[in-house]
Amino acid sequence: MLGLNFLNAQSSGNTGLNIVFEESSFKFTEPEKDLITKTIVLSEKEIRTLLPKLPKNIKIFLEIMDRDLDGVGGTTGRAQKHEPDGEVYVYISNLYPNGIEGAVKASLAYTIHHEFHHLVRGWTMVGNKFGQGIDIAMVNEGLAVVFAENSTKQIFEGNSFPEEVVNWVDEILALPKNANYNDWMNQHPDGRMGVCYRSGNFVVRKAMKDSGKNILEMSKLDPQEILELAGY
């Protein structure tokens, strides 16, 4: 983030949202900022009705990324910290069909739902409430995927799971606690992408089906409980 100008911070009424557009060589247009702000504000209201433990104050940094994010609808993000206030970073691809506007319409609501779910769970880069392990990451990311998909109806190939996903889950459960995070979250050395997200999607949906619990009920459980409900 070094070298970026922090411009156009916006407070969204009384919602406790602080939206910051980070601009360097790529700049947001005013209509893009408008669309982004409206999408985030609406998403926050929807999420807070479902997850009332969402932090009262949340700062969201947005940056344009010159990178192909087609598999996830043109946007991605990370939950940086959850207390005392929430902090989220969102990256929007300028290579997506119809540019920034296309990416925002395709997936920004999904990304906000996904990352805000992490804030409620405490699955964040700083102040993480969970222990080490790809198995824990798999479950927490799976919860956020299912929550976002169910809430927004935005579903992306990059989070879908193939038939062989049962083997992927077995692989993850057999990993040492210090296994390389990037290999399983992003690109595996064998070429697979997003193994953790896609496996987590499967595990959480299996646990929901087998237990009869909905995603909000599942979100209150710890990773081991969810794995057990899924038969692991």
C-alpha cells in the first residue's frame, strides 16, 4: 500500500462506515465511487440484520487492481481486523468486462458479505481468534462463501467445488499445522486454484445438509464442530 494517496474518505451517514478510495496510477471516476458507495451501504444494512454482532464502525479501503479476477466476479478482498473497529480491504479489477462498473455490479456485494462475515467470526489478519491450520481456514472461508452466496445469490466458478473435492478435504485434514497458507488459499503448486475456499464451500454445505442447520446457525459454531457435523 505504500505510495498510495488516501483520498475521498466518505462517512456513510450514521452507519459507522468509512469508505476510503485509494488512488495511485488508477483512479475511480465519480460515478464509480457513487455506485461503490451505494453498494457497500446497502450490503452493510442487509448484513447487520443477519449478523448483529458486526462491528459498529468499519473502515473499507478500495483499490483498483490491474489483474484478472474473472473467476470471482472481478473483486476480491481481505478482512484486516475486527476490533475495536472493523477494517476491510477490497480490490476491484479494471480488466473485468465493462471495467470497474461491471466488476462492482457482478461481485462487490458478494465480497462485502464475505469479508464482513469474517469480521463477525474474528477470522482476520490482525487479532485472529482462531488457531493455525489450513483446516481452520477451510471451514472459516467456507462459511463466508456460503453466507455470501446465499445472501447475494452471486455465485462464482472460483468458489465452486468439483467432484474430487472429497479428496481435497482429506488432503487438507492430513496437512501439518504449518502447511503453506498461500498454496491452499491461492494457487497450489500443482495448478489448482482456491482449494481452501472450494473445499470449505463443500464442507459447510455438507454440514448444513446433514445437520439441518442454516448458515446463521453454522456461523456460531467452531471449526471442529462443523467438521464433525460434516462427518469428519
